Amino acid sequence: MSLLTYLLFFSHHEYSNITNRLTTENGS
């Protein structure tokens, strides 16, 4: 697994977590 692939995967994972957190807060 190359560093670039890992970076893209990690960025996408973090982006999903942040989006889900904002959506949950706005929905409350």
C-alpha cells in the first residue's frame, strides 16, 4: 500500500466522520 493511497483513504475516512458528525448535530 503506497503512502498516497493511504493518505487518500485516510482523508476520505476523516471527511466521512466529520460530515456525519455535522449532520447529526444539525439534525438534533
